[in-house]
Amino acid sequence: EVQLVESGGDLVQSGGSLRLSCAVSGFTINTMYMNWVRQAPGKGLEWVSVIYAGGDTFYADSVRGRFIISRDNSKNTLFLQMNSLRAVDTAVYYCASGYPTSMGPFDYWGQGALVTVSS
Amino acid sequence: DIVMTQSPDSLTMSLGERATINCKSSQTVLLNSNNKYYVAWYQQKVGQPPKLLIYWASTREPGVPDRFSGSGSGTYFTLTINSLQAEDVAVYYCQQYYSTPVTFGQGTRLEIK
């Protein structure tokens, strides 16, 4: 059974940092395109970042230079290091899996981690 | 960036009716080499993560009831829900995964009268 479990969400002050984790079971994350997607309170879905199976990383303009996506293959865990946090970064952050060789649709999602940034 | 525009923003239907949600992409999401449209549809119920319903514009995810169907071509795509059930109350999103950044429509809220 595939499971994605996020952790690390918290209340943080503007300008602070936080690291989210997404522990995955049921498949090996370094064979897949792994994503972070966020949802501000009452708003729609916003893609944040992806790490390709080969290790390339890409970011939304809104977070580039502040967020870093990475993974620990030995722990089968995806991370999102979030620095210089702003009030607009307040959201539920989901990890979601794509396809092995391309972005693909996001077929598995975690339950989400709430990040609240106070101004 | 490819902009995905959904219509309507909200929809109120009766049980058993058919709901139609539209999505327009600002540019092509068709990969000519495999003739596939890189469009997906998701259902998000209150307090839950999104759930994949449809991908490649018209392929139903295993386990999704067959009253959910996707169609479209060019830059226009449609999610159709036949015989609406109470459990279909949710927000529905279209998504393009043709190019980075992946983008979503703004969502369509479906309510039952």
C-alpha cells in the first residue's frame, strides 16, 4: 500500500525557516518525480516544486531562491526546506507523486502539513 | 506559464442530474509525439487532499466510478459527472502537467440542492 506522510508543519514567524518531511512507503521516491503542492486557507492548489528521478529540481517563481526540495533515498523521504518565510506562504503543504519518467498526473498525495507564518 | 481557466466557479445541482465542468488552457497541452493531452482532473472534499479522477484528459483512474468522465481537444476540456450523488459534493480542479510549472485551474465548487 502506498502512503505519503508529511510532518514538520508549524507556526513560525515571518522571516523564519521550517523543514517539511514526507515519508513515503510503497514505492521508491528516487524513481519518481516527487512534488510539493500547497493550498492557502480557502484557496486553490498551487504547485511549489518538483525533484525529478534524476535529481533535477524546479520551483515556482513565488518560492525560487527561498525553498529547497531534496530527498534522502536511504530513508525514502522527501523534504522541503523553507527559508525567509512570508505570511503569503501560509498554507497546507502536500507532497504528491508523479510518474517515473515525466511529471505525470499526481496519483498519490499525503494528508498535508499546515504551515502558518505570522507577520 | 500555462493558465488553466475553469468554468463555472460554482455549480448547484440536484441528485441524479449531470454536472459539466469546463477547463480551458491558454496554450496547447498536446504532446504530438504521443498524441496525448496532458490534462488531469482532481476531486477535493472538505478536509482531504485532492484525489486524481481523470488523466490524459479522458482516462479514468482505477477505482473511480464510471459516472465520471473526461473529454476534450485543442485547448478545451470537460469533466462530466453523470447521475450526481451526495458524495460528489467537492471542489474539482483541472491541471496541466505538459510543462513546468504545473498549473491548476481555480477550482469549481459543486453543491447538491
